Amino acid sequence: MSDSRGAAANDDDEEWAISLDDLGDDGERPPEREPIEPGSPTIEGVAFVVLGVALTLAVVFAGL
């Protein structure tokens, strides 16, 4: 049993096969995303929020 533990300890000391330097960072940044701008609310969005609030209040006050 001590041999298998020694082998496992040696596995932890080995270096990784791939390092962060091998990944090829070209120094390029990913393109910046355009910000999400607010718009007028849709009926589906309003219904979803109202349903969520109603379910939350039902769970809080009913103690489900």
C-alpha cells in the first residue's frame, strides 16, 4: 500500500502538460460588446414580472 501512495504523491509533483503560455495569447482583446439599451416594456415581459411577484407573495404569505 505504501508504494501506491508514493506513486500518487509523485503524480502530484509532475508538471502540467500544457501551461498558460502554450495557449497562444496574441495580445488581442475580444471585441467590446455593445451596451444593452432600455426599451419599452413588452406585454410578455410585464406579464412575466407580475406573475413572478404574485408567486413570490403567495409563497411568502402562504408559507408553502
